[in-house]
Amino acid sequence: MQRPTLHEVFTASLATASPATQGNTAWVAAARVGDWMPWLEQACALLSDAERSRVARKRRPQDREELVLCYALHRLLLAAWSGEDAAGLAVGRDADGRPLSGVDGVGTSLSHTRGAFALAIAGEGAVGIDIEAADNASGLEEIEGQVCHPLELQRLAGLVGADRHARLLQTWVRKEAYLKAAGVGLDWEMAGFAADPGCPLPLVPADPAGACVCVQELDLLQPTHLLAVAVAPDSKPWVVHLDPLTA
């Protein structure tokens, strides 16, 4: 029996997650790399020359495969949103390295870590997403003063071991998502602000009355990975675990 194509399995995975995706101002998707490895060759064929060039700069084969699948499913998700051809989308990067969707008026963000990746699309307002492997938390304790606002440090009081590591990683992931939505990467010091779930965060710090986002924690790939997305305060993202095994 012939294996379904990447496009067929991707489309089926969206359909099994939700019968109706219209009306949502943002989509969030996450996937485990290993689940999509059988379609690696087809995924590579979807990429642009610029994307293949970025993939080639990765030293480890595992990292290259992870990035190929992340880029390909990103294109397929954008195509499902826009109705355009996935391979023909002008997906790219701006001068600061931020991802561009290739779809007019649509913002996007993507993140990858060991074993998984996450994607986000927003038709209204800014969007940022971050995913981290849960076992990446142990090293953060050494730099918690650079990551956490004083209020967040107070909340860490009394926490030790795995509980402290997990709280630190949750904080990191929320802040990464916010900084991506603001389009500044790590140019802003993480310890200079608190990023509590559901609280509006200004996209321009000097203008708190301007555009804002709220950070939401998602449990799509728990317990192995932590995920957060920053979207407009009134946005309720449609969220999907892209799993070919359920398609």
C-alpha cells in the first residue's frame, strides 16, 4: 500500500484536530520531529533555496532534519490558512531575521528545539511563539537573575530542584514568545519585565497604552516540552497537535 503524501497527511491531521478552523484570528500548531520523519524527503522539496541554505548551516544531521520539517510544515500551515500553494509562498526573513509569512497582512512565528517544533499564524496583531524541551531547565538556575524580574524571583522563593527548574523554564518560554512578538529577539533584557500569563504586555515599552499582546501557556506536547504563544489580548488561538498517527 502506498504511503500518503506529506500534504495528504498534513491536511488529515488538521481535519482530525478540528472540523472547523474558520473565524480564528490565530492558529498555533506543534509537532514532534520523529512523527514526521517518514516525509523528510518530501518536506525538503517544499523549501526555498534560502531555507535550504539555512538548513545546511546546521552542523548536526539531527538539527538539519528538524529544521527541514519545521520549515515544511510551516509552509503547509500557511497554505492551509491562505489557500495558496505551499511551495509558492514567499516565506522569508526581514532585515532583522524575523520570519515573514509571504501572505499579506499575516504575521507568523516559529520555534524549534530538540525533538519538536511549534508554529504560529496571526491575522490580527503581532504573534510570537517559543517551545523548549522540558529537560533543558537545569542550566537556567545559574542565570535566573538575568531571566527573572524581581517579582518573579520572589515567586521562586522556597522552590528547589525540579520544581524550581520547571518554573524557570516556564518563565523563559513565556518571555521568549513575548520578545518574538515584539520583534526584538533578546535585545531587551529579560529581567527588566515580568511576563505573567494573560497579562497585557506592551509591544513598545515606552508606550504602554499602545499595542499589546498576552502570553498563553499551552500543554500541546507536555510533559516533554513547554510551549507559550504571545497574541493579541482578545485572540483565542485555534491550537492543534500535528500528529500523522491520528490522521
